[in-house]
Amino acid sequence: MKVSKIELFHIAIPLKTPFYPAWIPGYPQTENRFTLLRLTTDTGLTGVSAGVAFAEEREGLGDVLAPYLLGLDPCDTDLVHQRLIELSFLGWRNFWMEAAFYDIKAQAEDKPLWKLLGGTDNPVPVYWSTGAVCDSKTHIPICQQAQREGYAGVKLRVHADTLEEDIQVIQDTRKGVDLDYPLMVDANQGWRVTIVDRTPAWDLKRAQNFVKGVADANIHWLEEPLEMHAYQDLAKLRKTSSIKIAGAELNAGWHDIKMFLHFKSLDLYQPDATVSGIDDILKTLEAIQGTELGFNPHTWTNGVGLWINMHTYALTDRKYPLEFPHEPGSWTPGVRDGILKVPIVPKDGYLKLPQEAGLGLSVDWNKVEQFGKLYFSMTEEELAVKVVEEKGLEIAFAIKERRDKAAEKK
């Protein structure tokens, strides 16, 4: 079996009202944008994945992607991972594509992906993850609703100009919520963006003072309190903190995770399969097995990303719940999951793992056509023609011969 066709789509799903994400202070997001990948094999199996996008920045990706991935055995995930590493040498971070290959591999073995990876079929507890900067008047009712509906907690966001404002809004929100109901806080300092508002960056002292200021608010973890590569300062914070420290959501992969582990920077590891890729998440899970460290992946991308990460979460003991992104009025399941046949919605605070082979992802291709555009499509035959046109027939045959010999050595 081999990959015989690659397709890439720009997706833009309009939001009903502008969404102001805490991670880009002051920026009005009006669409859910991402790049959708569909792989087709010579046996007819298809695999999908998605990578979050700001606009159409991946417009030229297809031409460089096709020579690396067309003709690959999708079940050879080691070689797939290596090819994605090679692509990164040219500046692209493309481990989000890995899930499409795993989708095909699991289908070929007639297993759900979570089962192929070694996960268990227990219900998946979720916590409600808000996206806007916390406002007690808005978020107290959300916390109360989440508690009524069985969510395992609520994550709130802080991103004010002053430390005092950040502490006060968490304290005010906690006053409206039962003290024993889990609240988490995300400072969104890991990958700070200042294209609109220029809110100050947190340093170690500010993070430590925030922890002290909310120490009596029963905060279950503090997420991304410092820049994503501040391994040593995160370790210092963790040593003094009464609250668990979480992070690694957009770090580049295993080489970053190894640094966190070396310096003992985090209590809770949250790499995203649509950023780090599945292989590096498996390495992370293996590294923390048998320790006091926890894992629950970041999922604030889109419905496809949430679904993919749920498969990796199935490898855990469910001690920490899975992130369920939802900011009422703007970033709702209908918008987040706009290309799926049915939005992903928990029941009594739990999601059920799919039983279908592969990802079991119910993409509605009519909605893909409605909200997106196909901007790249290429088959093996079309790639061969392109190589002949660019390199000449003699060189094209020589390249094919060398690649065939390399494949035989495997």
C-alpha cells in the first residue's frame, strides 16, 4: 500500500460573533481557520488531519510536500516521521500531518486508532476550557453550568496588564463557584503574541506572586506561566509552587519535551498531536510512565484536532481530564466542528471513544466544500510528469531508480 494522492484544503468557518482569544490580546477572530489534509492510497483508504492556520500561509506547501510523501507506505510511520522531520529543515512544522498516516494504518489493521496505540476504552472525562480572558460576570455562570452538566472542571484565562488584576479576577470568579469544584488557570505566556495589545510578559517573580495570590482559590494547575523555552525558570517556579505547573502545548516536539524532563520543569505535560505529532506524544507518555507526572493534551485548535488528541488521551489513566474548548457565543462546538457531520458534545461530562477503524472521524465533505477550497491536489502520476518537465526524462528515470533501490534496502 502506498500514498497515491495528496489534497490540501483551506478551511474558514465564520463565527457568529467575533471571538477575542486570550492568547492574542485585543485581536478579533472572526473565522475558524485551518488546513485540512486528505491522503488517498492505491487501495482506496483515505486518512485525514488538520493543522490550525492564521490565514492561507500554507499556500505553497503542496509542491514541496508531494515529493516527500507521495509513494510512501502509510503504515511505515517511522519513515513518515523521518520525512516530516526532513520537511522541517525547509522551515515547515508539519507533524500535524502524522495523524492522517496513523488514520490509514489503523484502518488497514481494522482497529480504532486509540486501540492501535494501546489505549483503553474507558469514557473520556472532559473539562470546559474557555478561550477569552476571564471576566467574573461572564465566567461564573459558565462555571456553574459546567458543574451542573458534569464537566470535570473549568479552565480560565488571565492576561491583564497588572498582576493584581489577574489575581482579583480569579478570586472573584472563585467566590461564585463551589470551592471544591476544580478550576484551572492558563496564563498563555508560552507563546506570547503582541500584534494588537502589548500586554506585559510574565517573568519568574510575577508567576510566583500569582501563585501566592490565588493559593486559597483551589486552582488545580497553572498553565503556560512563562515562555515556552524557559525550562530552568519553570523548574524554579515548580519547586516553590503550591499549584501544579503545566505546559508544552505548542513546543516543537520531543527535543523540547526532553528539556522539560531534564530540568524537571512541569508537573503536567500537554503536547498537542496536531503540533508535536503522535510519535513524539508516544515518547512523552513512555518517559513519564511510572512517575508522578501527568499528561492531558492541548486541544484548542478545531474539531479535527480535538478528535485526534482524544485518541492519544486514551492511553492515560484518566487522572487528568481532557480539554474541551468552548467559549459560549463565539467558539462553540458548531463552529469548532463545522466540517464534521455532528458536533462533538460530551454527555454528563464524558466523551465516548469511537469504535470505527482509524480515527473514526465523520467529515462532511459537503461542508468542506461549503467552508473551504481545495488549493492543492497531486497524484503520483502527476508528480512523475512534473519531475520529467522540470528535470528531463533521463534524470527523472535516474531519480526513480535510486528511490526504488532505497526502498528495496528497507
